[in-house]
Amino acid sequence: MSLPLVFIHGWGQHSGAWQPLLDGLSAHAVHTLALPGHDGTQWQAPGFDLDKLVDAYAAQVPAQCVVIGWSLGGIIALRWAQRYPQQVQQLVVMASTPCFGQRPDWPHGAAADVQAAFAAAVAAAPGQALQHFSDLLAEGEADVRGVRRQLRALLAAAPIPDQTALTAGLAFLAQTDMRASLRDQPPQQATLLLQGEGDTITPFAAAQWLAATLPQARLHALPQCGHAPMLSHASEVLQALQNFLDE
């Protein structure tokens, strides 16, 4: 019997991002979870408290499932696999990283001043900032303009997330560093890492770190792909998912 699939989208986005994959996954029950204050939901507790958020999500879905997280959703998926190893039977981490911000020993993230400037832009004009961020997701693609059009259409398909949620999500991304936790308690589930080689939001080296750290992980590299592979490389991503789920 096919395991249910649980999808978690990324910051500033919504569950419609998964639509290009869902028709090909019709053999599975599908659950799409919204980040706090995103996808038309109200901002409320537990917000971006990682463990409390994972606990809340875990209570909403079947006792055994496959968790698939994109970008910020990938961090949630990794923590979920740690906290509920019996529930998360398989793990898929797409275009994500254990640490979004630069650290002295971690060059694979955004500099603190860049993060602060973007947070200020979000506070001043969230719609405009999200449009700019949406365009950045297409960097590294073979067809940047075409993928930008897809991303703009995706952004327009749902309400702009709650202002408080956007700001809290950026603070979460700036502060969270899961590297020590993943080294000490690496998820033991079979894990598929789907990563664009041209991604400028979560560099390919971050996925390589995850592949080297998680004992049952495999890295599927997507050439000429940016930060939204489920849109720009939907056929290849779907095939990789199907192969992984059928094992």
C-alpha cells in the first residue's frame, strides 16, 4: 500500500507549488501543510517555534507517511524526521539547507547584511519584496525568463502571506542552524535530496553536506536548475520521486 505524502512549501510561497507533481502521484494520499500565516492561514501559535510546529504538523497527518519539504519546509522535514522516526518512513528534502545564513565555518548561505536588507524590504513593501524574491528563485535556470513567469503566476495564485509571518519566517531562517543537531542525531530514514546545481538561495554545496551527513541519503543533482525544481524540472523531479517511493 502506498504511503501518504506530506508536502511542506517554502517561505513566502504556498501549497500550489506542488501542483505540477500531484497528478503523477495519484496513487498516494496527499496532505499539503501551510507554513504559519501562509497559504491563506492566520498567523497563530506556535508560529516558527520549530519543535512545536513539528509537533503540530505530526498530529495532523497519518501515523506513517513520507515527508517532503522544500526550502524552509526542508528544515521542518529534517527536524520532523528526527522527532518522529516511526512516523516519517521516508524523507525528501528539496532545495534546502541545514543553515540558510553564513557562519564563519559555513559560507553556503546569505550574509547577515543581505538578510537584514531583505527583511527591511519585506517590512516596507511585502508584495514588492516577494516579487523580487520570486524572481531570484529562477536564477541558475537555463530558461530564467520562462521560470520567472511560472513563479510570478504561482505568487499571484494565493494571498500575500501575513506580514508578521513573513518577518518571523525570515528571522527563523537567519537564526536556525541544524548542522550540530544533524551530526549528533542524523535521521536514519531513506532520504532523497533534490537540488538544483544553479540554485543561488540554497547552494549545491549545502546539499552535498547533507548527503555526506545523513547515513541513508542520496543526492539527485538537477543541472541548470534554480530554487524551484518542482516547477522548472517537474518531469525529472516527479520521476526521481516515483523511483524513490517505489523502492
